[in-house]
Amino acid sequence: MQVILLPEILEYLENLAVILYEKGYFTFEETASKYMLELYDDIVLTLPEKRHRPAPKYYDKYGKGMHYAAFPKNRRTTWYAFFIKYEANGELIYLVRYIGNNHTEAHHLYEGY
């Protein structure tokens, strides 16, 4: 199994620490960087083991047949990795095409509930 993040996802994660620090979510840049690295590691190392669900139609703009998995980071914030799963050369590949958190994505995930 392999988990691959699109280059734009990697770029977003690289900028995430700076954004979180500048918006005052973290007091120290080092703490914000550690948070981002832990999120990255969590996605790359545990996505295949996570329970995943089909993503709502809204996420078709990132690819057909999208699924998502939740990554809770604290009591207020859960991150979601949106991905497609396919097989190449006998290996299962998880391609992460988008990430967001409950603050930005919840209204799309729970429409109609």
C-alpha cells in the first residue's frame, strides 16, 4: 500500500503551519510546525487503516469516486483527507486529492442529514 499526496496538498500543508501561527492558533511557530507534521504523518501512515466513507457529490470536482477519512486532532478540530483508491502494478494506492477540516467542510459533509 502507498499513500500519495498531490503536490498542491503538500504545498498547503507546508503553508499550514505559518497560517495557524499567524492567525494565533499557536503561540510558537515550532508548535504549529509540529502540528502540521503530525497531521501529515497521520494521513500518510494511517489512511489505509482508517474507516472511510464515500464523499458527497460536492467533492467530485476533485475526482470521481472520492472517499474521505477523518483525522481528529483535538476536541475542536477534525481534519478530512479526500482521496481516490486504485490499484497499480498489484499495489493499492491512496491518492489524496484534497484536505480540509470540520470548520470548512462540515456543511458539505452533512448536507441532507
